[in-house]
Amino acid sequence: MRRRCTWLLEKRYIERVLKAVGDNKTRAAKLLGLDRRTLYRKLERYDKRQS
């Protein structure tokens, strides 16, 4: 349960940051303090979990 909550919070936060930067993944990754590739991997994981 706790892992699911953490995952959901992270996902929502990333979605908010992406919206704030106009879906610019490079800028979002910088703001989040992530490597761009890490952000892409997280987004892929979110898509797979929702399917």
C-alpha cells in the first residue's frame, strides 16, 4: 500500500511539473533534478502500470 501511494504521489508531481513547462521533458527533468533518461523511464513505467 505504501509503495503504491508513493508511486502515485510521484506520478502526480511529475505530471504537474510537465504541465507547468508545457510538456517539455528536458526542462521538467531539470526542475525535478532527474536525468532526462530517468524521467523517460519513469513515464514509460507509469504508462505500463496504467494499462
